[in-house]
Amino acid sequence: MLTTLFDQQVLVGLGQAAAAICLCLGVVALCRHFQVQVERETVISLVRGLIQMSVVGLVLGFLLKGSLLIGAIILLGMVTAAAFTVSQRFPGLPYVFEISLYSVGAGGFTAIVFMLLTKSLSTNITVLVPVGSMIIANSMNASAQAMERFRSDVFSHVGQVEAALCLGAKPEVSVSPYVQSAVYASLLPRLDMLKSLGLVWIPGVMAGMLVTGASPLYAGIYQFVIVAMILIASGVSGMGATALMQRHAFSEAGQLLLRPTLGEAVAPAGFLARVFRRGAR
């Protein structure tokens, strides 16, 4: 069993992964020069990433001939894991997991179902799961970016929001500029991705198709379809996450509930103090 798992190719891959980890740790060490301490989070992320991808490889190896139902269950598990990952970024908001689950699921499955209906995506699990995972991952990032931008904008403009409420503005009107900026923040990286497609980067799906002998023109068109689906999924997830955040930001009486805690309120001041101390030295 161990001989089957740890063949020569796997051992070479582990050596390459070890080299990549060493380089990542070197970059993290350089980050300390900028007073950025991410050592613990980076180590945890690297270990989790290697273990998770190894497990995924083993699971896909056993499920190469799985049905569409099995693929759907795997994608649903990915959506749940994505929602949990986003919720860890917002420990002070108890409803973030629910928002993330709905928004990531809506964006991801909108794009995946559309691709299945138009036969742009095969039900073969070796194609469905990798492509679906790319879409879900971008939906996760879009949701997190939208929620973070909306939260930070509201935190920075609590006085303006409450002044608008006191003047009779509806809750959705008082935060409308921040809704717009949050949705745009979730779309901007994907728009840049489309603009640079083929000029700055050639995605892995296209490279893989070329290696397997597919038509170069078809490989390019298919890669465009995938990136377009990523934009669609990100847009749906970003808008959904922002709309749900807006709904939870106010009470039924129209009072602003989304406020910074004491720790969040003093964090910027502490950051500025460190900057000024460093400049004084």
C-alpha cells in the first residue's frame, strides 16, 4: 500500500513541495522587515494546503469514475468549507457563516449549473470537481472582499450613516455608497483577470488542454468561458454577500447595529502609533 502511494513521482513531488515551502518561509522572514508578522498563519496555511491537496488527490483517485451525485456532494462540501474559511475572518459577526454559505453557494452553483446546461462542463468528476473548485474559490474570495469592504466602510462612516438616519433616510439609502464600493471591490480582481487573460497569464486549464492535444483555438475559447463563469459567480456572490450584510447591519427599527468593537476601534490608533515611533527612530 505504501509502495503504491509513495512511488518515485510522489517522492519527487514531496521534494519540490519542500523546496517551495522553504522559499515561502524565506519570504515570510523578509516580511518582518516591514513589521508584518505572519509566521504562524503562514505555517498553518502551508501545512493545511499540502495536507488538503494530498487528501484531494487521494479522494479523486478513488472516485475517478464517480457519478454526478458524488461530484455534487464534493462541491457542496467545498462550499461549506469556503463559508467556514470566510467566517474565520470575521470572528465578531455571528451571522457571517450563514451569509458566506448562501452567497458562495449561489454564485458557485449559478455558474456550474449554467456550464452543465450548455455542455461547457462535463459531468465527469475529474473535470467537474477541478473546474467547479476554481469557481467556488473565486466566489469565496469575492464574498470575503465584499463583506470586508462593506464592514470597513461602515465602520469608518458610522457618524455619517447615523446622521442620514436621523434626517429620515432609509437604512438602505444611508449605506448605498458603501454597497456600491463593496460590490465593485468583489468584481475588480475578476475584471482585471479577464483583461489580462492571454496577455499576462495563460491559465492552467488551457495549458493542460494543449498538453492533451486539444485544438489551441478551442482551448483558448474554453478558458475564456471558465474565466467568464468566474466573473459571473463572483458577481452573484459579491452582490449576495453585500445585500445580506446590509440586511444584518440594521435592526427592525432601522438602527445601525454594525459597529466596531473596542478592539477594532483602537487598532488603527495603535497602528499609527507604531508608525510614528518607527519614523522617530
